[in-house]
Amino acid sequence: MTSAAERFAGGTALVTGGAAGIGEGFVRHLAALGMRVVVADVDGARAEAVAGAIRAGGGLAEPYEVDVTDADAVDRMAAHVFDTYGGVDLLVNNAGVESSGWLWEIPVTRWRQVTGINIDGVFHCVRSFIPRMIEAGRPAVVANLSSVGGVRTVPLQTPYIVTKHAVLALTECLHQEISLTGAPIQVCAVLPHSVRSRIFLDAQAAAPSGDPLADRFFSWMQEANVASGLDPVEAAEHMVAQIAAGEFWVFSDDERGAAALRSRAEHLDARSAPADPREVFPVLAEPAS
């Protein structure tokens, strides 16, 4: 089986949302493998800090400030990367945000922001990078970040869950379309389980729900993420090894990822109604303090 270093060392990778959380984990691990990494993020200062730290350690990294909801900006980024490096060997579409609250209380602007980043951002990268990859004719990988949430349903974070289901469907369809072209492009669906980040805190800071139950739920999820979530670099190492091995389904936690797929399959096969969320998440059953 080809190792990640054998497959990717010396190549070029681009990671969206690469300046924090899972994205930063990918960036740091890929640089350690010997890849040149483009750290693409809407926060240019943070992208520069991550890229600078990698360069200080002897690695190769370039920061690139980009808003993935802007199709033209993404196209300019793709043109820059292909003009500068000749191509991309690994594209990791990771940029994503959370949002909390009752679905009917989510502001329209926040709904569009979440779907714009989480779904449109992936589409914009596919639209800009895939044609260039096909034209280059060399082996490459597109890894799209869904989530175990992409095969589950969870209350009070509906916008995120909807987008992760969409990214998974997009990725499966993309895999089929690439197979029709005959291009040597591998497509992967990445379903992390729990990787340490600030995603829940950032969601509440960017768009406070104002609802006590949603706030309590997101606080509990953030605490659980910090307490038991995987280290981002270690998670990336595990996932990149699966990508290098040619897998379509890529997990940060193999056992929990497989369990999520089995649970979804059983639920659909039984045609059962969604479970009572208070039984799945006891924190939702706790009385208000």
C-alpha cells in the first residue's frame, strides 16, 4: 500500500479553511510530509501566521486570503496556483462554519452564509480546479469535507447538518462524473467525527442564537470536543493515510465513522422516524438552570 509520504511528498496541496481547526491540521501534516501547501483562508492574517510557522520550521507554505463564497475569487486562486506551481496534487475543500438555534429562527442572512461557505464554497473550488486538473492530465486528489453529521440528523444545528448532507451528495456525484471522464483524479468524502477546534465557539460568536437551549447544547458540544476530540494534526495524519491508500470514505475515527454509516443505513431500511433527540443527547433533557 502506498504511504502518504510516497504519494504526496514533493507535490502541491491547497487547503481551504486552512488556518484553523481541521484545516490547519491538514496543512501542518501535509507540510511535514514534504508537500508545498497553500493555506487558503478568509482570515489572511491567520493564514500568514500558519504559513509563517511552517516556513520557520523548514517547510513550504504560502498563505492565500480568499472568500470561498466568491466564485470569481476562487477562480483567481486556482489560476494563481496553476500558474505558480503547475498544478495541484491534493485539493482539500475544508472551509466550513456551524450555526445554532431553532431552524425557524435562523436569520436568512445566516442561512445563506452557512450554505454559501459550506456548499457553494466546495462547488466553487470544484468548478475552478477540476477543469484545470483534467487539462493537466496528471494524478490528483479532491477531498471534500463532509462530516459524520452528513449521515446523521441533529437538532439546533440544522444549517450545518443540511450542508454536510449536501457536500456528501455532491462528492458522490462528482466521483461518478470524474469516472465518466477517465481523468486520473481521485475523489474522497471525508467524514471527521470529533476533531478539536473552535467551531462551536466561533458559531456562537458570529451568530448568537439567543436561545438558552441552543446555547447550552453548543456549550456542551464545545466542552465535549475539547475533552475528547482528536488532535487536528493526528486526525489529519490518519485521514491523509486513507486518502493516499485510494479510499473514497475517509474517517478521522474509523469505528465511529463506520458506526454512523451503519446507523443511517438501518434507519433508512427501517423507515423509522428520527429518534427523540433527548434520548440521543441527554443534555437536551436537562431542566433549565
